[in-house]
Amino acid sequence: MAAGEHGPGRELALPDTADLPAGTVVTASGRVSAAVVFREPSRTDHPFRPVQLRRLDEALTLASRETGLRFSVYLGDLGDAPTRRAGELLDGLDGSGEAVLVAVSPEQRVVEVLTGAEARVRLPDRGAKLAVMSMVASFREGDLVGGLLSGLRMLADQAGGRRRY
């Protein structure tokens, strides 16, 4: 997280990288980006290459910045009750009221888009359904990253720009 005063002649105070947990970096903009393992992978190959992870992180950052909502992606098994599990994941997010969670379980062929109470006002179900249809079309072609990127763009477009009061 960046702290301090911003403006001419003021330095941006960045966190000490020695204090950051493993899997956490400070980006060039001063934002802290962290990878969290919910469970150890059962196989040695990973679904994304580093360049794909950077593109996905960038898409999440842009969608959140443009809309003021908190976009997140979960990729993994959602268990016997996918909607309930996705709801638990949404509830566990910081600022869950303004959160938009895209939960994808490729093995189960399940895609869930859940929104917090505040985000739901700006992102109607119809917009979320269109984004899911777009993602599923890409997933069927074997393009997991492309589907997620397209879905995030569509969701951000549907939600509109950041609210100013």
C-alpha cells in the first residue's frame, strides 16, 4: 500500500519489501500485489504463464480503478454447492459490499459472478449474464485467460465509471 502526501516535491512512501510475505510484490505504481494459495496445487503445471498473470492482474486493477468496485477472480474447485461456496468467498473479501467476484471452476464447468450489495446496484444481472456467456465461449475454445480478460472488461463496462459525489 502506498502512503504519504502526493504532489510536486513529495516522495511516495513505499512499504519495506523485507516485511512483505512471500508471493507479495510492490508494483511500479506503489500498489501491493499478493498471490494467496488457498490450497496446494495437485499438479505441477499451472494454468497461467507469468505474462498471463500480469495481464490478468492488470485487467483486475484497471476494472477496479475505472469503476471504484473491487474486482476479484477465483479459479478452482467450488465443491458440491458452487453458488454457496462462491458466496462464502465473496463474503470473505475486504469491502465485500462493493466487490465483484468471478468464480470459475473449469473441472466442474461452472462460472459464477457474484456482487456485493453496493456493486449489485451498478452491475445488473443482465450485464453479468452477458459477461458469463462471453467467458464461456472463450473457455470452450480453450482460452481461459482470454475469457477472463473479456469478462472483466464487459463487467467493468456494465458497471460504468467511478461514482463521484
